[in-house]
Amino acid sequence: MLDTIRSFFDPPISADPEQSTAKLAWVVRLRWVAILAQLLCVPVAIEYGVLEPAMLPLFAAVVATLALLNLATWLGLRRGSRGSPMHLLLQLGADIFGLSALLILTGGAWNPMVPILFVHSVLGALLLEGRLGLAFFGLLLGCLVLIQTNSYIPPGLEGSLLPASILFPAQIVVALVFWILTAWLSGTLDHVQTWFAHTQERTSRIDRLRAVGALAAGLSHELATPLNTAQLKLSRLRRTQGLEQDPELVAAIEELERCGSVLRHMAGSQLQPDRLSLEVIELDPLVRQVCESVAQVHQEATIRFLADGRTGKRVLVPTVAFSQALINLVDNSIDSGGPTSEVEIVVQRNGNRAELCVQDRGSGWPEVVRRHLGEPFVTTKPEGIGLGLYYVHSLAEAIGAHLTLEDREFGGAVARISLPIVPTGSAPEPAGDVTIPAPDWRPQNG
């Protein structure tokens, strides 16, 4: 029973326009309660002289109008009508105009029930956003001015009136404070909801990565043995039967070798966040050494390392895995621009984050790669496997970094990795020079 009553008053706290129908339904429920309370107050108001019998017909007419409006809105919702932010503004505006009319008939700003009008400043900030919220607050201030200047003072309130110079500004200040605090609270809750949804999505994505990793490892283990057996049998058959030059047999052996390579890459491209060996390192020396190592392999290409010269870019990464990811990005750039292409690796600090950019003048990022970033086996290369960029994205997800793919001005592509900087004094000093092996062990790009 208590849960049913509590749910009756639970409002949608987000200012999301998509929730306008739910908000409108809540306003309808709240208005029924307000109408009932107004009717219950009539005998008490007449008894204490706050509502004169001569004003009773006007009072009843206002309450009846609100009841008819609420009934029409309720029937519309029952028939499937959808609310909108503007519809919600009109409904709340009708509420404050109706309440202002009732207060004008019963003492206006001096009526002891006038703080009920301030509740609507809370409702407006809670249910509306942006310009609509400001417009509603302007209507509320207009209603306050209206009841302060056009009120009928009944006999029950005469002789106990505060000076208008004190009462009027106080009421406006109270309404303003209510509205500001509620708008701040509503905005804060909205941001918290967005952050929580983003965190849940990241957690779900990491779980999916782990599932894919387990599947890839299982497939690699189960298929490696029969593939190796088939390859050995075919090689032996080629030698014993003198078929070394048979094109079909050669093609079959090559395809088996390719299948084995794909399985090895699948097993090597999976990252388990809880198994990574993390250490605090200075980003500039690590990236510089990786660039030198890659340049020894791609001697025809021009690979430039550029840094902003600022120190203090200490990051928490798995050194070898991060170096592997950088090599994959550089290989992608060289594949895009050709063997003699120019690739720039830029390291700079942006606030409390370090940014690593690999940029080229190649053909840019294909739309299918952008759209399916984070998914394995997505490639536009005839010989690609689609695991190189997936490896980079998996590593970024695992260590709390962000990978974004961008177009470079005047042509080309940019892969940007943004990493959080480790504050000074919160972790051990970074290790010295890190030896990066030559990149002949890297997964195939794609």
C-alpha cells in the first residue's frame, strides 16, 4: 500500500524531452491532489473569514475549470496522446494562473497558503529545461506581481497585513531561490544519469571484449591442431608424389598457412584488463623509441616524432602492449599512404590528459571502419584481417583511454589516443629506458 502511494508521487527527475508524456501524467496526478485539497480548504477558509461567501461562486468556477482541464488531459493520455515540452509548459502555466486566481480571491500575497505558488518554481525547474524553464519562471513572477497588486483582502486577514515593501520582495526572492536550487539539482542529477549510463556501457563493452577473447582463444586452441595436421599431410604428399609445382596443392597449403596466421592473430589480439601488467612511464621516451624501432623496418617511409616539449606526461600503461598498439597504428598509416608515405606521431599534453596522434596523408578512414570501431574483423584491405585497429581499441578500453578516428585537414587520417596523466607523487617514479623489440612480432593490420 505504501509503495503504491509513494509511486503515485514519484516524478521523472530528468529534463529529457522524451519523458514529456511521463511528466505530464505525473502533473495530472498531482493536480487531482491539489484540487481535492482546495475543496477541503473551502469550509475552513469560510469559517475563519479568509473566503467570503460572496466569492465562493468564483472560487468554485476556478476549481471546476482546473478539474475539467485535468480530466481532458487525463482522457487524452488514456487515448495515447503524447506530451511535449510545450504542452507541459502550457499545463503548468494553467496551474499557476488558476492558483493565482484563487489567491486573489482569498487575500493574495497575504494569504498564508501563498507558499504553495512557490512549489511551482520547483516543478518548472524540475520538469522543464532551457528557454522553456526560463519562460515558465517569468510567468511565475508575473503571477506573483498580479496577486500582489490585485488582491481582495477578506475580513479574516485585515489587521494582520505585513507592509508590501517587505512582503513582496521576500516572496520574489524565495521563488527565485527555489527555482535556482531545483534547476541546479535537476541538472546535476541529469549529468549523473548520463555518466552512469556511459559507465555501464563501458563496463558492458569490456565484458563483451572478454567474451570475444575467450571465444578467440578457444577457437585458436581447437582449430590449430587439425590445421597443422592438414598442412603437414599436404606437404608430405607434395614431396612423396613429386607435386612441388602443382598450383592447386601450393594454393591449398598457402591458404592453410593463412588460416593458421589468422588464428595466431586472434589469440594475440585479445586483452584481458585484469591481466595487464601496468607501469607508470613517461610517454615521450617510449613513443620516441617505438618510432625509431618502426623506422628500422619501414626504411622507405618517413616517420617523424613530434612533441610539445612539455614534461610531466606520465601515464599508466602496459609498455609492450601499448607499443604494439602504436605499431599497429603506424602500419595502418603506411598501408594507407604507401611504402614511401610520411607519418607523424605527435605527443602533447591537454589539461590532465596526454594525447598521442598518429597522422598521415593517405586516403583517410573508410566510413565502415568508423562506424564499426571496436569490432573485430572489420577491414577494407583485400589481405587484411581486421584485428590491428581492434587491438588498439581493446587496449584503450582496458586502460581507461579513448581512441578516436578523425579526418586530417587537407587530406589524410588521424588516430588519437587520449590517456589520463598520473598525478605527480601518486605513483612510483617512472622506469628508465624501456627496450622495445623490433616490430616483427606484431599482429597483422587490417
